[in-house]
Amino acid sequence: MRLEPEEVRAIKECARDAFGENVVVRLFGSRVRDDERGGDIDLHVEVDPLDDQWRARGVFEDRLLRRIEPQKVDLIISERGRTPRGFERIAYRDGVVL
């Protein structure tokens, strides 16, 4: 996995702040492969149903980008109990829980 320990810590803390204590964060995409270089940070968060998903997303992204070096972060949000689609299935299958 190609994230620094401080980046992992920041991602997990910002996710809990934005989405609640029950959030599960997965890293997927090229950053899970040690043999690759570069690439954006692809994150999948699994959450309990939210009142305002867009607000929570904004809080997470704002706080995270204040704590890690500026870079491209792609975020997929899945509510527990819903059938996964597209990239959600990939994140569940290939993702690494942080």
C-alpha cells in the first residue's frame, strides 16, 4: 500500500469526523499496489445512511486536504444495506481497509 502512516491516520480521523464512528474506509485502485507509481488516492467509505451526504463529503474533503499534501483524492460513498454498483463492487472486492 502506497500511503504514508500519517496519511492513513489523517484519512481515518477525517472520515470519522465527517461520516461518524461506524465508517469503514477502503483504499483501492493503483495505490494498493506497491509495484506501481503515482496515481490519485481512491477511497471508498461505507457509512450508515446520512441525512446530508454532500455536506459530509465536503467536510471530509476539506479537513483531509488540510492535513495531507495536496493531491487528487477520489471518493466513493456507499450506504450500508444498499446494493453496490460499478466502482463500489471493485472497492469491496479489491480494497484494503484502513
